[in-house]
Amino acid sequence: MASTMANAWRLLTTSERATIAVAAAATLGTLALRTAGVADLVVFGASAVALGALAMLVGHGTDQLGHRLGHGATGVLQSARSSPTACSCSAWRSCSAA
């Protein structure tokens, strides 16, 4: 398993690795700030940085899938990602109607 993770890490670009590091550091920083009882605004700022970094990773991953799958499949993926509740409800309705 360790070799699989090492191989996956090598496939990432330098900017992707940096984004992962920023997301991890900001997430741990948010936890530390919240645990220390720091002002809510500071905790919010740290969590916003973490969330922004994670959003960058999701966006980059979607772009990569778009290059591999084409425009139609990527549109479906983005729709499912943006509203998972709506997709699960529509899937449930179509299954219950059958």
C-alpha cells in the first residue's frame, strides 16, 4: 500500500502537492485554533483557506476528468457534484416509478 501511495504522489504536479499541503495545514490549523479557543473569526479564516484549497483540488480533478471523458460526461459529473441531494432524489423517484 505504501508503494501505491508513493506512486500516486509522484503523479501529482508540484502545484497539486502544494495545494494538498496547504489544505492539510489549514485543516490542522483550524482544529488547533478551535481547540485553543481562539476567536471565531480567526477560526473561520483558517477554515476558509482549507475549504478554498480543497475546492481547488476538486476543480482540478474535474478538469482532468473532462479531458479524459469528454464534455457530456463531465457535465453530468458536475451536476451530480453540485447537487447530490437532487441527484439522489431523482434516482429514487425513477427507481420507485419503475
